[in-house]
Amino acid sequence: MALVVVPVRYPLTKHSRRTLERALEVARDRDAALTILHVDLYQNGRKVTRIDLKEAVEGTFGPLENVRYIVRSGFLVEESILEEVAAEEADAVVIGGQQASRLRRIFRRFTDNPDINQYLRTHLDCEVITVEPSRT
């Protein structure tokens, strides 16, 4: 079964809800499982649980099937996302436009080509779907 990973903030922001909405559409269209990922930054000192994340998501979107909730701890959100995508062997990752910009900056440090989609396809065999912020 195909797998889509979507990183989100907690509590859910407007942008996270929009990104999550797109990830749900992608997973539905591809008949894929969905992993909803939140990265708890060590430096923030906050502890978010899988239950917190699940309640926030289902409070917004209702009960969801074929969804896995993961909370990882780390120093860098982007690194934790890449590790999760690789570990899960995801077919696609859906990220917000702001997250894509941060990932591009990180890739520039390691490679001459800041094309996230190409980098992930080369290294992880993964499609990247970017959700731009709404203009409303």
C-alpha cells in the first residue's frame, strides 16, 4: 500500500490544516495510508503526545481511517521530517510552502541543487507535494 507523510505543527495552525487537507485528498486519491507527523523540538521544552495530535486532527477533520499519528523529538524539524520519510519509505510527502523554503535552504548547504523533489527522488525515491498558503 502506498504511504503519504504529512508534517504538521501542533497546535494546528491555519497552514497546517490546509496542508493536512491536501494530504488527506492525496491519500484518498491514491488509496494510500497517511502518516501525520509532528516534530517536538527539544529546545521548546513542550511534550506533545500522539493522543494530543490525534485529538487535534480529528477535532478538525472528524474520525479518519488508515491514519497513523507520530510525534518525534528533535533539534531540527527538517532533519526529523527527512528521517521519517526515509524510515517509512514514503511514496509522497505533503509539505507547506514555508516548510519547503526551509528544506531548500538546508539542501543548499549539502548540494548545489536546491530542488527538493529531485533530491528526495534521488535519495529517497519520494514525491514532494507543496501546498502554498491561501491568499485569503
